[in-house]
Amino acid sequence: MRRLLSEPIFLKGMSMSDENRMIESAYALHVSEYFRRASEELLHAYQRNKEANRHHEAGAFKAALHHVKLSKHHAFNAHENLKEALLISEKIGQMDAPLGIRANAQTSSHVQ
């Protein structure tokens, strides 16, 4: 069953914990996409760096410089994707923190 874009994400009758699980699942998928992109960019950076090394060893310094610049570009893109993944992960942590604080408050009130 495909959900239309006009349909609400959260259905009536869902508990808050179900909604939180759905949100966390969506965040996790989003983070994994950033990690996938970062790994692809790092692979391309590595490949360009190897190519630059080959050119450098052959004395083709202009071609080596070109590949080094491309490697740097791919490494920068990987860094940006990892920053986004970290930002999303921190948001997930902030969602969990209030629940953890509430849980500690409830257990401490029972102890008294």
C-alpha cells in the first residue's frame, strides 16, 4: 500500500511512543543516506588520490595536480555529508534526552 503525500504521517490512535519510533526510524534512514554518500565520496577521493600518485610518479605533475584537486573536492563533500549525519544524530539524541530525564524523575519519585 502506497501512502499519498497528502495523507498525514501520524494516524489517530497512535501512541506517542509509536510516533517517536517512526520519527527515529525516519531520522535513522536519513542518517544512513548521508553515511552512504560520505562513503562514496571518500571512495572517489581515494581513487583520485591514487591516480594523482601515479601521474606524479610518471612526472606528469599538471595531471597529478588536477587529480589532487578532485580528491580534495571529494574529501570535502564527504566531510559535509558526515557533518549532516552528525547534526541529525544530535537531534535524535535531543529527542531521547527529555524521555530519559522524565524516566529518571519518575524512578526517583518512587524511591522517596
